[in-house]
Amino acid sequence: MARLVLTDVAVTVNAIDLSQFISSVTLTTSVDVVETTGMSSAAVKTRLPGLKDNSVTLEFNQDFAAGGPEITINAVGSSLVGTVVPIVVKPTSGAVSSTNPSYSFSAVCSEWQNLQGAVGELSTVSATWPITGAITKAAS
């Protein structure tokens, strides 16, 4: 079984390639668990799956230059914060295939840290955005 060490993840936000600034990416899907327990002699809880909830967490190495995360996400006069943005994530920058699927979705850009870090540290930005709708996985 093949293993994958992430070294070349491709991430586009609003059709802008921010891959060179990404230090971590996490796509998460969770499902609400709805309790359906009724009176019974079994005395155990019963449950059903409810609504799915997807989110993406992106960790950026901050850069204020053109094409960097700050200008792309939070430019003066055209900030994406508070909007829905298309995002595509692939395990590598290579062509989409069964071993390099793409994950496409729209996320609510609900937060942005303009600056984060301590003395002597690399300035990074972490953003967790809720995904609106489904994640589409393509393998070709």
C-alpha cells in the first residue's frame, strides 16, 4: 500500500494558486448524530446520522506581496472575508488522476488573521472556513 508524504499540495483560492504559501491543509467532514431513543426495555440509546458538515483549515506562511495570502484574501477594497469563495485542493500539483484526486468546494471566508506570530517566529495565518454544500472529488 502506497503512503503519501505531502510536499507538493496544490491549493487555489478564488482561482489564485496559493500553494507556495500553504504549510498545512485539512479537509474535515463530520456528521451530526441525532438521538432517536424511545421508551424500550433494551435501555440503550439509538441514533441516526443527520446533516453533514464540511470545513477546510488552511495554514499559510504570511506574505504581504502581490499574489500572497494577505493580498489574495484581504486586499483593501476587495476583501474576500465575508464572501463565499471557490477552493480546489489536490495532494500534488500534478494532473488530476485516481492517485491525485482534486477536491473542489465553496467555503465561507468567515475569518482572517492579518498578522500572527511571536518575536523571532515565522508569521503564519491559520483560517478554518465552513464549506457550503458538498465537496466534489474528481479523479480524472
